[in-house]
Amino acid sequence: MKGLVTVGAVLILWAAMLTAGPIEIYFSGGPSAAALGEINAIKDRINAIITLLNDDIALLPEITGEVEKLDSIGSGIAYQAGERFWLSDRFALGGKLEGFRTSTSTAGVYTSSETSQISIDLNCYAVGFLVSGRYDFLDAGVVLSAELGAGYYYSGFNRAITFQIPPEYPTAISWLPPEGEGRYSGFALGFEGGLSLFFPITDWLRVGSSLFYRSLTLGGMRDRQGNSLDIDGDGTPEKVDLSGITVQFTFSLVVDLNPEGKKE
């Protein structure tokens, strides 16, 4: 990670000193999606048990209550902030900081001779620093661009599960999600590419939108004790796939570093 960040920073500074061209500072945000295939498969298993309990308990007079199913995990809001140094009228190099979070949760109780609680909270986040290049291949009042980037992401996954079955429930359930709490984290190299459409309002202010695809998968996350993320308790760590599509709505400020307002 340190090597990539150092090379990117040196490259950006070198480009700025050689060209004395404009620097563009931008901020963006918008909806984002992550695959999280293995996590959502476990979510489906948990929902199947909750559905079974709700349906059966509705027929049992000695037990009351209902628990809502978990929503899919994977959709959220992503934010970006960064800067670009323009090496020519069409090509720029830069770096950006990106953040993304997604979560799902449910809670409820079944009441009989005892109160049985079900509470599940799963949330995932990622923060990444990327070095990227942008090329404007169409400028006709609006600017259409392509962008590629690579960098390292720090990702975390938090889980908190309580899953209690009423003692009067008559049917044995073969699998239940392991109870407990945990905070897991890891690093991974990620890539991003996409298209942007910008409209220059003035010489120094631009607004636009972008569509990116993020490629990012963590083979395993660990907590502070070195335990791997294993939500279903089968002994195999879950992969955390954060690959997905991001839509960003952006505004940027352009500052000309050349006192004469010209590029070399």
C-alpha cells in the first residue's frame, strides 16, 4: 500500500511541476451497490428460518409474536473527494478518497412462558485511496470522459446476532446462525473504471455525474484476536465481495496554477 501511494503522489507532483496546468478539486456522492454474494446467501438462510417460525407460531396459541425478515445487504451511499492535475487539455492524473457503507438489520420477540428475542445487525463499510487517470474524449458543450483507477481499500464488517427459539416451539431446526458479536477488518487492492458526463457552468465550476464499476473482493476478514469472519459457523471464512456499480453526482472547482492562465 505504501509503495502504491508513494508512486502515485510522486507522479502527481511531477506532473504538476512540469505542466503548471489547472488543478481540479471535486466532491461527489450517490447510490452504490455491492455484490456481497456469500453474505446475502446467509441472509436468505436466516430469512427462511424466520419465515418458518412466523408461519408456525401464527398457528400456536401458546406463542405470540412476529419478526420481520432481513433486507438484502449491498445497497448504500458512496462518497468521493479528490483532485486532478491536468497534464493537457484532455488528460489528467489525480487521487481520490472514497467511502461506502451498507447494512441490514431486524429485531423482534416471541412471547410464551419466556420472552425469546431475535436481533440481527449486519453492516459493512470500506474506505479507499485510489490513484486515477481521466481522459476527455468528447467536448461539445458537455464533456464526456473515461476514468480508470487503482488503490487500496480498508474494509470492515460488524455483526451482532441474537437468535432465541421459544421453548414451546415443537419442531427442531437443524441450523441456526451462531449468536454473538464481532468486528472484522481487512485490506485489499481494488480497481475502478467508468464514464463521466460534465457540464462547465463557468471556467472554474463544473457539475456532472459519473457511472463507475468497482472491483473489490476481500478473501477474509479478521477480528483483533485473529478470528475470521464466519457468520454461518461452518468453519469456512466468508469472502466479502464489494464489487458493484456506483453512481456519483459531482461538483468540482478548477484552479489555474499558471499565473498567465495558459498551459505549457
